[in-house]
Amino acid sequence: MDLEELRRARATTGGGEAMFGGEGGGGLGFLVARARLEWMQRWLIPAFGLISAAALAGLGAWQWVVIGGYGYAADKRPWPTLQHVDIGLVITALLMLFAFFYARYAAGLGKVREWQLLRACGSYLFGNFVVTAATIVALGAQAYRQIASWEHAVALAVPVVMLLLAAETLLNFVLDIYRPRAPGTEPRACFDSRLIGLISEPGGIAHSLAEAMNYQFGFQVSQTWFYQLLQRAFVPLVSVGVLAVWLLSGVVVVHPYERGVIEQFGRQVNADAPLTPGIHFKWPAPFALARKYNTDQLREFVVGYKAGDEPLRAPQPDQADRPEIELWTDDTHDGREHFNFVIVPGAPVAEERESPGAGRAAVHLVRMHVLVQYRIRADRLADYLRQFADVPAGGRLPHAEDALRAIAWNEVLRFNAASDVDSLIGPGDQAGEVLRQRIARRADQLKLGLEIVHVGVLDVHPEKTVAQAFRSVVKARQEKIAEIRRAKVAENEILSEVAGDRNRALTLAHAVTRIGENEVRRSELERALRSEPKVDPRQALERFAPLADAFRARHAAQWALESAQQTRDQVRDELELGAGSTPARLAQTEEEVRQRQAELAAAEESLQAALAPLRSELVRQYGEQAAARQVDNAATHYALAFWNGLLEENLRGLEGTAAVTLAEAQARRWELEMRAEAEVTRLRNERYAYRASPRIYKVRRYLQVLVDGIQGARKYVLGFNPAGRDVKIRLDAQEVARPDFTEMSLKQKE
């Protein structure tokens, strides 16, 4: 259009000769073209800048809303799985090459003053080159290393960059309105990004930095000899540095927890003898690569979720939205759905045995979470690396760890299929060890090169529909334990109240019981010995006097064993009730019981060895039956002595109500003894008085009896001499309401 206008202008002005001046019609045409160019720079270019900013902002915001909905949290949608990654890599590589070469072409044209607007196109194309390159790296990590986080990061970074460029374009648009218009200065479009220019035109950045240094220091720093030397030697220095870094890629440092394998052109050269910890050398990359594997790190996964096998982590204190409690009736835990394992039904209860056709299910369901911890075996690293190397063409090459996951799932399914709910939920912790042995055996058979360190059953609970019934059972068990605990507390309170200490009370009760048993036994033996014509029980005991220490040691060992067993039973009960004891404490008490059993066996053996000569002599003298009775009588006698001694020992310093009762009984005993002694003394003194004067003693005792007999009786006094008279007395006996007002006893008068 501009050319046509110029032709028409020249035709009307005589072929280029001006009416006024030498430029003629051509000058007028250029004025028209300049006016149109100024109009385009003033209105059209800013309009395109606003359109590009709006497009960048809209697309960036839309992509952020769409991509921001994906994530790993429970309230986020899971990231979709990439499909056809190899085809995407090829297409993205072609786009990257096109963007790079066209960006360099546009950037070269943009250096010409008349084509400066193409500089913005070159910058945007170079930005597309950077994004496509990052996409290729992320897709490669996904395809060859199964690392999906890089692709997620690129997907989140692209809308952020778009929003940032939109904001920069709007800022440039506003600043362009207020910038001064100097003559001869080419305007710069608002959509010409300065941020992308930092990476698309690094030479311009260096020139700008040099000009800034000259302005800052006040002289031409870029013209000094050092700057010129640095400018000439910069490329060689960088080249030498790059070469040194490339040569350093031939040095391999293997840490103490690692083993290394060298790959030359994709072929492993030392898989059977991996690099040990230390410094090693190889050909620089890419001729040789070093693959290092951490053989000490524990890896783990969980079997029991439909999706995801990461172990549950303990919530942090700052997580305010975490659930307070997880129930069996929950559909998901930590955002993951449970897998229902099939188990065999348990033994039928009485009602089911009576009615076998009551609709009993053929199988049961249970939920289980099994933690598997493993690590790479340093001595089997070759098996780990060459795993499934003979997969047929077209087949997927699985990893050894994927195979281990499949083995673990298979073994857990088989184990549950052969178990019932009581064996899984009931007491016992053998399931983890059984599963570990099975998984390890299968892994060794397949030569995975992995060591199964630990397999633990994290939790087992029934399926959601029957969880309420199990919850009722658990509630009943807890109530039972609570009742037992309350009974234990009441027992301790009663025993402490009685004897001041629970153990002392039990010891006293045990001693009293043993004393009673041995008393009965001794009575029976003494009665049997009296029937023997030749045996005197008292003389028979004297023959066993030298063996008193052996009998005492045997009974002491027996009491020590019973005390240890009592302590063990108490610790076991506390452990079952959750009252504070630990398995280590239970093992310690069981070891103490075994020691006491050994001591009792040794004491019994020593006693029997000491009794052997005396028993033989008694058998010769009295016969086998009488000898056995004498030995039993002696054992019973010394048992009574031991238990009585133990009883007296624990009675000293006794506290509680038993101590009060014993003190009262002892005081009553002393009172009775003192009264009896006083009566004996009185009778002894009266005997002396009788011997001194029997007649006076009899009169005094007679009068004393009369006084004692009529002391409380009512007496009547006659005021005349009844001699020779027939006296009749009529008495009107009336009951007195208050005898204490009219009658006074002798003691009251006194």
C-alpha cells in the first residue's frame, strides 16, 4: 500500500521532481509512510502487547487452576500416569530443535535496526526452547528412572512463568507511556521481554555490564589491560575448566555404605566384583559411567493398601487437620483404601454346631497391613543388577524391587488364606517371622539380590461390616481387665490394711497354711509311730538332730522357689493387665525361678545324700515302713520349726489391723495372767492364815459369805422384842417407778 501511494504521488508530481524543493513527490510519500509507522508504533504494537499479556495471563491462570488440583495430599487428585512417553520425547525434541534454530534466526534479524521488533519473537522462541528442553529432561527421568516429580515440577513451573511474563508485559506497557521520546531512538515493544532476553542475548548482557562498570567507576574499565586480558583469556580458561571437570568425571568416590559398578558403553564390566569403599578411576563420561548403590539403606513398603505402599508416618504436632483417631469402620486411612484379604472361617461356636445350616459364610474377610523392610545385599549385587535379564523380546523388564513387592503380596495372600481370624487377631507375634522366612526364601530362589531384614504385622482388624462386633468384644475385654484391676487394688488395700504390706500378709498366710498342714501331718505320723512297739517318737527325733541344717536348707530353698514363682505370677498378671510390667521384667523373674529350682534340686540332693546312711540303719532296725515314717516325722518336725520361725520373723514389726489385734490379744493375755497370779497369791496367803488360826479363819469366811450374800437384798428392822409373841407381818410389795430416789445401795450410801 505504501508503494502504491508513492507511485501515485510521483505520477502526479512529474516523476519525482518537486514543485518546491528537490525531493519532489518522494518526500511527501515518505512523510505518509512515517506517519503510518508512527501510528502503528503508537497504537498497534501496544494493542498487540495487551493482547499477548491477556493471553499469557488467561492461559497461565487456567493451567494453574487445572494443574494445581493435582497433588499427593488426601484432598488432591492423583497425578495422571503418562502414556506414550517415547513418542512424546521424539515430538518434543523436534519442537525444541525448531524453536532453537528459528529463535537464533529471529535474534540475528533483530540486531538490524529496521528489524528490531523480531527480537521479541526470537526471545519468545528461545523461551519455548528452554521449556521444551526441560520437558525432555523430565520425560526422560520418567521413562528411564520412573521419577515423576520432575515432570510435575515442569508442569507447575510453566503457568508461573506465563503469569510472570504477563505481569512484565503490563509493566512495560505502563512504563512505555511515561518514557521520554528522544529523537532517533527506536522504541522497544512492551511484549519484548527483558527477562527472556537475559538468556537469549548473553552478549548484550556482557556489554551492558561493561557499560555499567565504566559508569560506576568513572573511567573506561573495559579498556584496561586486565579487562582486555581477561576478555582474551576467558574462553581458554573456561575451556580448561570444562576439560578439568570432564577429566574429574573419571574419578569415582565410593562411600562406606555403597558399592559401585562401572558401565562402559552400556555394558557392566565389574558386576561380580563391585567397587568397594574408596577412590577408584575409570574412563571419563560418557565412555564409562559409575553406578553407585546404597547397600546399607533400609527400604520399606507396606502390603495391605489398594493403592500406594508407603508406610504411614507419624503426624507432626503442627498438623492441625490430622484425624484424632483412626477406627476400624473408616473406609480409608491416610487417604488410602484398604485391601480385604480372604481367610478361612474359624471354629464354629456352640450355636452354629447345633444348627449347621444357619447360613455360615464359606470365607471371611480381614484387613491387614504388613511392613516389609529390605536392603540390597553387597555380596549379591550382581544378582540385583542382572535380575530378569532374559525377558523375552517385547516383554516389560521389571525391577528386582517390583518383583519383591509381588512376592510379598503373594505370600501375605497365601498366609491369610490358611489362617483364621483368631490366629491373626489373637495373641502371638509369630506371623511376621513366618512371613519373613517365606519372602526371603522366594527372593533367594529368584536371585533378587535383596536381604529381607524385617517383616512386621502393623495391624490386623476385621472388615468394616463386622468391626462393630469386634469392638464389642474389645470393650468387654477392657471392662474385664478394669474389673480385675479394681479387684487387685482392693486386694492390695485389704492386705496392706491387715499387715501393713501385701507381701508380708501373703507370707504370713502362706506360713500359717503350711503350719496347719504340717501339724496335721505330724499328728498322723506320731499316732502311727506310737503303734510301733519298738519306736519312741522323741528318741527317733534325736537321731535326726545332726541333719537339722540340711533339713533347714531344703525348706529354705523350697520357700525361695515359692516366693520366686509368686513374683513371676504377679509380673505376668501385671503384664497381661497392662499394669506397668515389661517382657524384660517377666523374663528376669522366669530366670530367677529357674535358678531357685536348681538351688532346690541341689538342696534336696544334699539332704538325700546325708539321709542315706541313717535311712539304711533305720531300715535294718525297724523295717522299711517304720523307717519311712520316722524320716517323714523328722521332715515334718523341721518343717514346722522353719515355718514357725518364718512366722515369728514376719510378726516382728508387724503393722496394720493384725498388729492391733495381736497387741490387744497380748494385753488381754497379760491381764489374765496377772489376775490368775493375784488369785494364786491370795489363796497362798489365806492358806497361811488358816494354818495360824483355823477357827477365826472359818468365822471370818462365814461372815464374809453372809455379807456378800445379803449385800444386795432388802432388809426389814423390827422395833420391838418379838420374844414370846406371835408376830405376823403383812407386806404390800409395790413396784417403785424410780428406785434410785427411794433406795440407795450400800455403795451409794458410802
